[in-house]
Amino acid sequence: MADSATRPRRPRRSREEVSRALIDAAAELLAERPSGHVSVRDIAARADVNPTLVHRYFGSKRDLMHAAIAAAQERLAASVEAMPDVIDGAALVFHTVLQEKEFIAALARASLDGVLDELPSGHPAFAALTRRFAEELGRRGSAGRHDVRVLTACLSSAAMGYALFGEFIRRGTGLDDEPAERVEAQIVAALQDLSKTALAD
């Protein structure tokens, strides 16, 4: 057995770095398997930290799961806020959602596990997108054809569904021979057309 004095020491990480590592590890594991099959030790091992830090920094595994989902929500909300235009910015949001596949998968797992209702209510990205659509209606001086909340729900469903089932959807629709980038660009164009129609009088 190696002497403790000769063992390489882990670089000391700040509280913020450890918290980030735990949040990332929780998101990865919750995307891979049901929450009941993810232990605090599993998360700590994936993050390469002592399991006691989960309790010290977050309180419980459930609180850490909430923190992981909240972090992804904030990233999506920041993407929505960064859009110069809510219609032309659809590509940015769509691709940001695709980069959050672990978050989407974790939400799907939480829903199947029956713990989705226990997650904090509200969603910063939904709220930001709904507000941006309402602002666009105000700019156009239009009432729009649909409630902006419904429009947000439709666009979010399309983006999140494709993030989760994109490969299956491409195969099912005969688009599996098309480059993924081309399919995604066409989906964005279709979503932009939907938005323009919904925001029109």
C-alpha cells in the first residue's frame, strides 16, 4: 500500500468549484439512471469529492438534484435573454437546448420517477421566453393569434422533444441520412415560421 506521504494530493478546489463539480455529476447521473438508483456516494465519486460535502453544501441528494436542474434553467434563461430578437434568435435557443441534453434527460427521469411535482415551480427560461414574445407583440402593436404562453409551450416542447429523441425522430421521419446540422437548421426555420404566424394579427 502506498504511503500517505507519497500519494499524490488532489489539487485543493474552492467551494464554488466543488459545488459546480457536484452539480455536473448529479446532472450526468440523473440523465443516465432513475434517481432512486443514484446515491450520494455515486455523485461524490463522479465529482471526485468527499461524500460529506454533498450534505455540507446542499443538504440532501434531492436538494442537489434541484440545484442541478436550476443551474440548467439559468443557462437556458441566459440564452433567451441574450437574443437580440426573439424570432431570429430561435436558433440560439434551440442549440442551447440541444446542449442541455443531460438536463432534459434528468427532467424526463424525474417525471417517470414521480418526483417532478416536488421540484421547484416556475422555470426561468420559460418565463424569459414568454416575456420576450410579449415584448415582441408590444413592439408590433399586435394582439397575436395565440397566447404567448401557448407559443412558449409549443416551441419548448419541440426543442426539448428533439433534444431527447432527435435520433429516433430522424429515423422515424426518414431524415437519418441527412446531416444533423441541416435537419436542425430546417427545424429552426420551421419554428421561426410558426412564431411569426403566431405573433401575426
